[in-house]
Amino acid sequence: MRQSGTTTPSATYGCGVDLPTFENGEPLFWMGGRLAFDLLEISDDPARLDTPGFWAVSSTFEGEWTCARFGSVVDSHLPLAGTSWGRLREPWKSSLSQNSYIAYVEEIQRQIAEGWVYQVCACRELISPLDPSSSLLGLMHEILAHNPAPYASYLRLPELEIASASPELFFHREKDQVTSRPIKGTKGLELHESEFGYKDKAENIMIVDLIRNDLGRICQAGTVTVPRLLIAEDHPGLTHLVSDVSGRLAPEVTWPKISEAILPPGSVSGAPKSSAVKTIEKVELQSRGPYCGALGWIEGSDALLSVAIRIFWSQRDGLLRFGTGAGITWDSNPEQEWEETQLKAERLTAIAGGSIR
């Protein structure tokens, strides 16, 4: 079955109230037509998420939280940028060369042969110079215009700015009902869904099983199910293989317990998760930061968190970053996995400017 990923064009929203212009770098958050501003506090303690209020959140792959509580939340389009996005001119630099990435894939396959892991998501980081005074708000508008994504979002805080075109739902909560929607398997749009092969389907099923286990740690016994398995969804420029995993939370589960159970996201770590994370730490040699963590909002017993992939981020250090990766199994072709990382990056980096080849 083939479906289209749902998107929410920002232009369809209007809040009916006077908004600040946000031209001076004021903190704000936008996702799915909800705009939050009037920053009240920032915390790195996920226990704060159990207190009342609207929280915009970004967690790193390594499990560090940035929780920003905002005092005003309205239905709105993404605020206009004070200046349009200035396209990057210099080529992106990769944290791993093609040869180094291929060697990374081959190392994972050796570890699979030894029984250490079954699957690892191998990532690399693309870096480009960026004026520290530049805002990614203009880039976010370009993303919405040219690459609308189901979980597109924008976060601006004093020391962190993220423009996201995430296609992947990490954790949706409505009261005690929770859902995760992992993506494993990526092809160009020109390929038919039947061309997802054994490798893609096996990889997806492995991660579904991992997420069933993660949710089982915080959900009532017997409530974790898989309502959809191996569904092909069309997204801008790509087709993804997607599954759903759902459950009902156990009573008195806190956000620190949820965080411990589900981070890092299974689809961007691997299986078993603990072994995959150790492999990633050993080979990638740098933290992933906000990339491959969680990004979204939490408000009481409701939450919408995306997997922070297809994101641009800046930490006010004169650099713009973008991450890309691929899931590696025993059946992986190292050269084709490199090309998959290129495929995932090309459409968005073309929007930002700068070549990656």
C-alpha cells in the first residue's frame, strides 16, 4: 500500500491576533501551525516537562535535553523573516569522506558477522560557514516552499537554532495513547514500492521490534501493537518505508522515564540499541548533537515529537550543520549506502545552497 505523507502548509494558518515581528532574534517555536513565543524559561531537566505549560523541546542523540517553556501559544503561520535567505556559496564539508564512510559500513558489517549488532544507522555531518548573526528563519520558509514535510518545525533559542524538514514521527502522545512511526527504507520517487527489497523490509521490521520493546518499558502490558507495517509513503523527492507502533502508557509514567526508555530513537541508532550506540560513538568520533534526537513540543499529557532528521542547525559558532545517514545491515552495499546519504542530503542542501559533491 502506498500513501502520501501528510503536510500542513503554513500559509493556511492565521491567528487573528497581533503578533510580534520577531525580527530581533526573539526566541520562538513553530510546528504544524502552532506558534509559541514569550520565552519564560529554559531547562536541561526533563523532569520539568511534567510541570504545566507549553514546552518546545530538543533532545540530542546523546540524551541531553533543551526544554523551553513559552508563555504564548497561538495558531499561526510561520512568522515572516526580516530578510530572505542568502544562499550558501561554499561547498559543504563532510565529517567522513566517501572512503571513510565506506570503511565505516564495512566495520559495521564485520561487527554483524561477529554477532555484536544486527543493524546500525551510520551518519555523517555536513558543515558550511555561516555568519553567526544570520537567522535560519528565511531558510525555514524556503524549506516549507520547496520541501514541505509532515513534521516541519522551527526552533530559535539564544544558543540554538533549528530548521527542520523531518518526515518521521518519533513520539505522539494523547493522554495515555502513544504512537511511534519509524522510517527505515528510502528510495527515489521514480521507484515503485515493490522495489523495496529484502534489506529494506528486514531493516524496518528490526526497528519496529526494537521500538515495541522501548514502548513496552513504559506502556501497560499487552497494549503495544503494530497497526501498520511496511507502508510506502511518498515525500518530497523520496519514498519511505514506514510502520506504526502504538501502546497505552502505564499509570504515573513521568517524562524522565519516557526519555530513558525511548532515547535515542531506534530508527537512527540500531539494534540492539546499546551495542549500536557504542559502535556509533567509536567510529563517528563526535557527538551528533540535536541531529537524530527528538524535536517538537510537550504540553501536559499531550506531545508531538519528531525524529530530528533532515535538520539544519546552528549553535552560534559560525557554522551551519546538516546530518545525513543510512541504516546498515549485513546485506548492505557500502557504495550504495554512501549514495543513499547523498540522496537524502541533496534536495535540502540544494535549497540552502552549496554543493555536496
